Amino acid sequence: ENFTHKFGKGIQFIQGVSITPAWNELHAWASSANASLNIPVYKRLSFTLALLDTFLNDPAPGFKRNSFQLTTGLTYSFK
């Protein structure tokens, strides 16, 4: 599932969620959710703030179930 919303002055919000079942084990599944905010800074240059959260219901021994990432960056778009 994806959602996109454009605010005034070129600001854009993008959100996505996905759930993936395991076909061989019914109790095992994985999900991920992401969100990003793109803010124009100057002409084609934008500042991007993004979040990513992944969850694995039945991980292998020694691995964590949840992972969270926060990234920032500058984006240049070619038009």
C-alpha cells in the first residue's frame, strides 16, 4: 500500500506499507513501513528525510525481530 501527498511549495510526503507472508510456514511473516518527506531547497535541489521500519515475525536465532532506520540526504532531480 502506498500513499503520496503533495503540500504547497513542492513539499512531498510519501508513505508505504507492505506485509509478506511465508508460504511454507503460516506463522512466519515479514512487514515493512517507510515514510519520506522531500522539501525543495533551491531549484532542483531537495532535502530528504526518510524512515524505514522492518519487522520479521520469526527470525533465525541470533537475529533481532525489528529494525529501524532514519536517513537524511540531499536530492538533485534531472528534468
